[in-house]
Amino acid sequence: MHPLVKLVLIVIIIVVAVVVWGRVMGRKDPDRELVGLTDAVRAKVSREISAGHKINAIKIYREATGAPLADAKRAVDSWFVPGQGPGVRDAAASYTDGRLTDEARSRISELILAGRREDAMSLYAEATGASGAEAQAIIRTWDTTQNY
């Protein structure tokens, strides 16, 4: 084999090894601290999922937790389950953060009891600034006996 061909093959092998090493190890910034799943991060992820931006939600989750891509994707895919998960926490937070007044909460419960879920969703979205999908998921799981 010609020496130049050997040199080219060695260079190609080194480049492939470096690329594979970079993909396996990822581009981690050792100086960056992970914030974890704070309420703010949970709210961001919920908003992105509700808006249909799953890729952004995965990115936010990974930046906050340092989770591998597969784990972050699994977490985001199972994130917003009606009746449990962050959506219910967001409903509670929207009330305790002052975004949802006692009057609005009570009116939403009245609308749900009257079978007017569409109006309840609109009121929730208007009162909290939630997306339509988030409002729909929260109203679907709204417990009229709870003090949100």
C-alpha cells in the first residue's frame, strides 16, 4: 500500500475516533451548574409541551438536569398526564401565584359543574395566560372540590 494512502487512512481513523468520542461524551460545560427541576423549569417545560414544542421542552429539561437525550425524551413524553403531573401543579401554582383569583377559580368550577368546559377553558387561559392546550388539560383534570 502506498504511504500516502496509509497516511490518509490514519487521518480518517483519527477524525472518526474524535467525532465518535465527542458524540459519546457530549459537549458538557463543567463550569455550568445544573439547576434541577425547579418550579420555574417545570413551568417552562409544561408551556413548551402545551405549545407543541417537544424538542424545546427536551432541551430545557436536559439543560436543567443534565439528563441524557433518551432519558429527557422519555420524561417529556410522559410529562403531561391528565389528572397527575406538572399540569395539576401548574393549576395550583397559578392560583397561589395570584394569576387565578378566588372569583375566577370559583367561576371555573361553576362552569365545569354546568357542563360548560369550553367556557371554563377560555376563562382559565384568559386568567392565567396559559395556552389553549394547557388550559384544556388542566380543565380536564379540574377537581371542583379542591381549593386550587
